Amino acid sequence: MLSLKGVVIEQDGFRLRADVAINSSRRVAVLGPSGAGKSTLLAAIGGYLPITHGDILWHGDSIVKLRPNQRPVSNVFQDNNLFPHMTALQNVGLGINPNLRLSAADEDRVLRALGAVGLSGMEARLPAALSGGQQSRVALARLLVQEKPLVLLDEPFSALGPAMRVEMADLARDVGARIGATVMMVSHDIKDVERFAQDVVWVEDCLCHGPRALDDFLKAPPAGFTTYVGD
Amino acid sequence: MASRVLAINPWPGLIVAGLVTFFSLGTLAAVALRADAFGALDSFDVAAVRFTVVQAFWSAVLSVALAIPVARALARRSFWGRRALITLLGAPFILPVIVAILGLTAVFGRNGIVAYGLTLAGLEPISIYGFHGVLLAHVFFNLPLATRLLIHGWGSVPAEQFRLAASLDFSWRDVFLHIEWPMLRNLVPGLLVIIFLICTTSFAVALTFGGGPKATTVELAIYQAFKFDFDIGKAALLAGVQFAICGAAALASLWLSVPQAAMGGQDRAVQRFDKGRVMSKIIDSAWITFATLFLAVPLLAIVMQGAPYILSLPTSVWSSALRSLVTALGSAGLTIVFAVSLALVALRWRWLEGLGMLSVAASPLVMGTGLFIMVFPFVDPARIALLITALVNAVMSLPFVLRSIGPAVRACEDRFGPLSDSLGVTGWARVRLVILPRIRAPLGFSAGLAAALSMGDLGVVTLFARPDGATLPLQIYRLMGAYRMEQAMGAALLLLVLSLALFYLFDRGGRGRAKS
């Protein structure tokens, strides 16, 4: 279980408060108007932004003092998820060993992960030789080998077209299920969310609300949500 | 992002920062401490100070004054060979000074082309030595630099301004007053200071074209005090004076907006509507021709006059070439290690990168003198002459190299820092797997620059080297002194080829197989 207790994040005069508990292995959409602090929330959990008050706990243990790679967290960011000078295999392999010294067994795991996201035979390609969707698949394959119990997706597919985004949301769901991870995804598209999420965390007016079950949330959404989606 | 900057061990960077500070300031202190008595500046020294400032002032003014019309012509005309000419404008930066000196002598010297023309016209040939020669050489080196920066200035003027000028029917005077003058007013002061600074520390020019009571710079006076009189007190005093002059100019350059794109790209011609007039066409062509001839003819002279002798050069020249190559490669390696370490530690403490820039104000002669004093009790300085040369050259190259590596490292960390952190790619793995591959191009360029600068350096090595331990530039200087001009020309051509080849190979290696 991930719990944020009395967390306050301050950045350039902006202040976000969060008191949220998320059960293990849930798929959670983080929704809210632009600039409400969705990405800020994920950055704090991931270890990229210091929190000024409160505590972040994973299964009861505080993780705020840990560096990003020491946290039980793996990420897909909005962009720059792949190193352009490394092949798909190397990019995924970093998830096993950041030194990139991979044993035969490690390589095997990487190849299986790439196969699982539908990229068999593309391991030697550089990102430039892959389509946008395929690049997202590489990033998702890395989540598979990292096997971290908490996956943070910060608008990971915003650069893709609508059909591809739906496909990726499905794939992200599968990836989360395979490693039994809790997955939190920031998204702007309610279609992605409906396919992907079980719960919703709503961020508005510098405050994190929730989580609530998706159905419940859609039946009785907060006022800001109706404005945000525009019916 | 407190956690991010912890990703790389700061110690190598801190050690380099200390080393560089020691070379720039510590050597000065060593010289000052060793000086028995400071004494006062005698009239000869005062003359040296005055000459240094006066020649640097006029060199800067002349370079910029000539660069303005040349840059304007290049900025608004497109013609066949424009790119080649702009590339040629970048060449003097990595051109060994001694090569340019020989080229200029071949053109403007007593037996040169210009003297021949003057004699035909019944005039006395002018002397290339003294004030004229120093000015000539400095304009040769800095006119191209100023031109490139000013072309960039013209390129930065929004195209709409020239369109507006055309629709408002501006005369050339109006265009100058309303568009060009504001741009120039911004750039020119910084440009003048930079060139002034370069000209106060150009030892090799003063060594070859200067000399005597009327044309001795402070650096040349340090060299003479040290080499001929072994008067450390005098050398120390002069070193302090030199540092004060450079420091003042360097501070001024920090204060003024100094144009940054020193090695900028191939700017395209600015589209303009006032270039149809016949008169302006003639004037632009004249300036472009002048600049081309002024730069190309001395270099061509080296090629033409050196080529017949290059294969029959004595062994001493070849062995000095080998010595220079080793020194240049070592210096390039040191420069890269220094620059990358400093750029990495500057991610955390930005001001440390400023220490790498200190050597802008330091003089290699002062460094050399200080190091000589420090190592003298322990080893024969001549035995480690090449090591010291490589080190001093590396420290001197740092300001230029950091300008290209620093921003590249910062950009890489901005872009890939979060991903690297999330994957735990830290420490040496971060440097090896992420940063070095991402900064390949600036790395190659920097290594090429450092190698070429060291290859052509005729500074600190003059203090240390034994007769049988000369580098190629020093060997050429000695051949010139012995009036063996054919061999000097041949060796200069060899040096020119080696310097350009080093730069080209490194720069190419950085860009060639670069993965996007």
C-alpha cells in the first residue's frame, strides 16, 4: 500500500497537499485540470521533488529519504524515456543492470520482455528506427524487467494518436498485471482512463482527492470534472 | 532536485578545479614569493607596458573596423564559395602563430610580394618588424574572428526589419542608423575587449615581430628577464603587471555583453532588399576580395614556398614534429578530462566552471615561470618540458573548450537526468553510458581544438626546452633565426598540415559515427 500522509509539496510558489492511500495492485488514474499538480504528485512519489511536510510510505516504510532508483518505483515519463544512442535491447537492459553489463540470462529476459510487448526481432534497433508507438513499447518492456511494485506513468502516450493511445493503455494494463504492480497514470483522455483505471485520484485546487472507484467517480464526478471534460 | 546532482562523484571535478586554480593563480604566487626584491619598473618596462596596451588597443580597433564592412558584405551576399570563405574565417583560430608569421613575412616582408610591388612603383618597402608587424599579425588573426561574430550579429537581426526597411524606402543611411547601428552598438564593445585581451597575451607574435625597446610586450619582457637575465624578481613583477592588464580586460569582458557564438555555424545570407544598387555591389565585392586575399595569400605562400622542401627536411625537424604530436595528443586528452570533470561538478556548483575560465586572464609565460621555479629544486625542468607544455596548453584551452562542453553536459542532464536517476545509472556508468555518448560532437570538436592549439603553441616551451628537445613551432622559430628560410617554410607547411589534420580528424571522429 502506498500512503501519502499530510504531504505538502512546494515548487516555485505552487503548493500541493495530498492525503491519499492507494491499495496494492490497483490501477489508478490521476486526473485533473492542467497545472493542477498531477505531474508534481508523481514527481514527489518518484523522488524527483522533495516534499516539505508529511511522509510517503510504501507498505508502512517511509521512502522519502531514498533516491529515485532506490524507491520501489519505475517510471515512464512524458518524453525522453529512451536513450537515443542505445538499441532497444540496451534501453531495456538498463532496467536490469544500470552498468549495462548483461549476462546471457539477462539478455534472454530482455528479449522475452520485448517479445511480450510485441517487439520480437527489433532488439537491435535504435529508437530513431522505431515508430512512436514502438518506442512506447520499449519503455513498457523495461517496466517488465525492472519488476518494481509501483509503476508511475506521467502522460506516457500523449504524443501518440487516439487509436494508438488506447492500444497502449491496454498494454500498460497488461504490463501492470504481469508484474502485479500498482500503476498510477496521469492522463488527459477520459477514453484511456475508462479502459485502464479501476480508481481515480482527482487533483484540483492544490489538493489531491480520492481515490474513488472509477464507476463511482463517473456517476458523481466533482464539479471541476464536468467543467474539465466539458460533458 | 537535490538527489539528481548527487549522481556523479564530485571529487574529480573538485581536484581539477583546484589544479586549474593553482595553474592560473598559484603559479603567479610562486613567482611573487620567489622574487627577492620587487624593485621598480625601469623605463624599459614602462615602455613595454605602454607598447602592450597600445598595440592591443590598435589591433582591436583595426580588426573590428575592418571586420564591419567585411561581415556586412558576407552577411548580405550569396555567392559561389561563400561557405568555403566562412570556413576559412574559422581557420586562424587553430592556425599555429608561427605559420601565420612566416606566411605574412612571405607576403609583406622585405622580399615579399608587397615589397616587390612597392619597389616597382618606386616606393620604399615597409618593414614588417616592430609595431607594424605586430599589428599586421594581430589583425590577420582577429579580423576573421570579429567577422564571424559580426556575421552572426547580422544574422540575428529579424528578417522583418529588413522587409520593413524596404517597404519604408530606407536609404542605406537609414538602414544603418535604425537597424545595423543598434546591433553593432551591442556587439562591438565586447568584441573590442576580447580582441584586446587576446592581443595582450599573444607571446609568439611579439617574440617574432616585436623586440627592442620600441616593440617589446610585457610577456616578451618576462621571457627576456627570465631567459637571458634570470632575474626572477623582475619576471615576477612583470608577471604581476601582465596579470593586472589581463584581469582588467577579462573583468571588462564579463561586464560587457560578449558575443558567444565564436565557433558558430554557417550562417545563411540575410535576405535584403538594398543590395541591388551597383555601388553597393562594387563595395561589397571589394571588401570580400580584400578579406579573401588577406587571409588566403599568406597561407598559399606557405604552401607554395614550403612544398618543395617538405620532403627534404632535416631529421631534427621530423623528430620535433613527433615531439609536438605527442604533446598535442597528451594535451588534448588532458583538456578533455579537465573539461568534462569541471562541467560535471559545475552541475552542482555552477561557479566552479568559472574557475576553468580563469586562464583567460593568466599568461602562459607566467605559468611557465612559476612552474619552473617550483620544479627547479627537484628535477631539471628541461626533462619535463613537454609534460609542462601539455599541461599549460590544456589549462589555456579550457575556456574555449568549456564553452562547448559545459552547455552540452547541462543539456544532456536536463534531458536524460530523470531517466538515468530512475534507472540508477549513476557514477561512472552515467558518464560512460549516457553523458559521453551524448556529447560526442562537442567532445570531438574540443579535442581537435585543444590538439591544434597545443600543436601550434610557441609559448611556455620556449622557457623550458633544451636545444635538442624543441617542438616543431620552436624548431621553426630557430630555423628562422638562423635565416634558413626554405627549411622554415617547409617545416611551417608540415606544421600547418599536422595542425589542421589533428583538428579535422578529432572533429570528424566526434560527428562521424554519432548516433542520433
